[in-house]
Amino acid sequence: MSEHIIQTDICIVGAGPGGAATALQLARLGIHSLVVDKAVFPRDKICGDGLSGKVFTILNRIDPGIGERLRTFEGKSDSWGVTFVAPNRIGMDIPLKLDYERHMDAPVGFVSKRIDFDHFLVEELRRRPEIRLMEGVSIDEYERLPEGWRVKGKGGGVCIEAKLLIVANGAHSSFARNIAGLKMHPDHHCAGVRAYYRGVQGMHRHNFIELHFLKGVLPGYFWIFPLPNGEANVGLGMLSSAISKERKDLRAMLDRTIAEDPVMKERFKGAERIGGISGYGLPLGSERVRLYGHHYMLVGDAGHLIDPFTGEGIGNALYAGHYAAKHVAAALSKGGDPTDELAAYEADVYRVLGPELNISHKLQQMVRYPWLFNFLMRIGARNQELRELMTCMFNDVDLRHRFRDPRFYLRLLFGRGK
């Protein structure tokens, strides 16, 4: 009996944020796609669970209806800012929106468990007749065709032929590693551990997420992200090169920080851990990689687009998916060899996200020098201009360019803080 082959113009491998954004944008453009994921949703995924302002911005741009449904989505907590704490314990609150307390009806950032947020995205996929979703299919075989790809599910139960392949199957994508040739370099890779807690004390009244660069965890950082129902995502991340060099045990460091740090042990005194500690690895966007090849694009974590400083990947994945869809549409309309459009996709991604990734890489490197971090935090704590600029940066990528201008630092160091 001959093998049944599903033929499609667009096959998207992975229904997480990057794959979902690609499919949803294509649907808005009237283009059909096939989305395949090894999981059956809802499913959990190890993550920090933070959703920056970019998440709402891009989903609302794809479809204002999605943005509105996200605002009313019960599986998230609204977050209005970020608290950075330096090794010297000086903290700096950065709201996600200027004068945000006058606009509490329109939150910018959120925190949501991935089991909930990814299921929200999958439900959006199901709304669209242009999208065919296949769950529980693990693609483990890729065959290059003259004008596309043939992919097969584990055990040979599914065979798909596509003109264009969108690879959005996460940080451990076998396609990205074995076919696209992206390698894990310890200086551009982060390991993290996270656990869920209930009853952590001292949370910001407006659900600011917290990044603590404590002496006991450097050159990594400790985080607390507020979730619905009094829960919190608590974790610790560090460059893989530092873990290897200094033989760090992240699980032990997480437990020790909570139990022994003079501030944290008070905040966690009455807290209860829910479940165990989970670990994961993240390929960071501190090194530019090739995001396309023969009739394929890499989107999201599969394309190593995770922020090197904060570890955020969801917003960047959504942006990449948005641009991937636009260039897919252009390639289909032109016909023939899509290479030029695939190259233009990569150029767009790095044009928009590249400056931010570069700045985040510099900030990540700065953590190696606690005295410098302390010094800049002291300046920031008394400089309103810097705090307002950082607030605007969360919502305007172009403003991040100011951090590359030496004159900006001179003003901070020798100018008058407001």
C-alpha cells in the first residue's frame, strides 16, 4: 500500500509562540498552513513565564481580537514593571509604561505559566479555518526535496511535503542542530532551574517581576515572577561556560539562596514549594546565526533568539514569527526560488531585534564586574531620566540605540540626575 502524503505550501513544526505567530499572521493574510507539534495541548514547558510588552504588541498587531482576548485571559497576572537588584542590594523599579498608575485598565506585561499561555495560543490557532493543527506528531525525519521538504512523524505515521518549512520547535531543535548546523557554544548558552512557590512575601503591589543579581549567585541571577493565585515562578540562570568553569550546581544554589540569603529566607519563610525543581537550557541571541537555508526558516528559540540578559524568548519568538509570515507571503506571491525572501526575513529579524540583543549581551557581560553593576545602579536609582528611558525602551526598540552612544553615558555620569 502506498504511503499517504499530505501536501501543503507551508508546514510549521512547533505550535509554541514562534510557530503560532507565524500561522496566525499567515491566516490574517489569507494563507493556509499546517502546524505540527509533538505535544497534545495543554502541555507544560519549563520557562520563566514572563511575557514582556512585546508579546501584547505583536499579538495585537497580528489581530486586535487576540490582543483583547489576552487582556481578559484569566491564566495570567498583569505585571506593570521590572525590579532590578544589584549585588549591593540597591534596587531600581522600572515601570513598563510611564505614569502607569493612571492606566491600570491597560496592562503592558504579563506573567503566565506556559501550560496556560501556549494553550491560549493553540486555541487561537483553532479559531482560524486557514490553519490545520496536528497534535501528538513528533517530526523526526527531514528529507530535502528540490523545491521543498518531506518530513515524517515518528514511526512513519505522518508524511508531509511542503514548499516552505518553518522550524519553530524550540531550543533543542534537532533540525536546527543537525541540518541548519547551529551549535551550542557555552559562552552563548544559558542553563536555568525553576520551581513554583505559593506564599512568597514582599511582592510588589503591582506585580513587578524581580531580577536579583546577588553575590551568592553571580555571574548568574535569581528571579521571582508573580503568577495568579498567589503563586510565583522562582528560578536561577547562569551562562553554561560559567557553570562548567566553576562547577556550579544550580539546584543547590537555588535552595541555598532561598534558605540562607538574609533577605530571601525572610520572604520565603512561610512559602510552600509546589512540585520539584526543573532544569532547562537556552541558546542565547548573543551571537548572530543563520536563520534560513534551502526552503526553510528558523523561528524563535530554534533560531537562538533568546535575550542574553533577561532570558526572555517569548516576545522575540512572536516577532520572528510575524516577520517570517510576511516573507513567506512574499515568496509565495513571487513563485520560484524563495531564497531572497528568506534572506530578507533574517535581515528583518536582526534589524529589529539585533540592537536589543547586542545591548543585552553587553549587560550580561557587565554582571561579571559587580562593582560596575553597583555603580550604574546607584546612578540609575537617582537618575529619573535613565529610569524613564528604560521604561520607554520596553515598548520602543529604537530607543535602545541610545545605549550605544557614549554621550549618553557621559550625561549619566556627569549630568544632573532629575
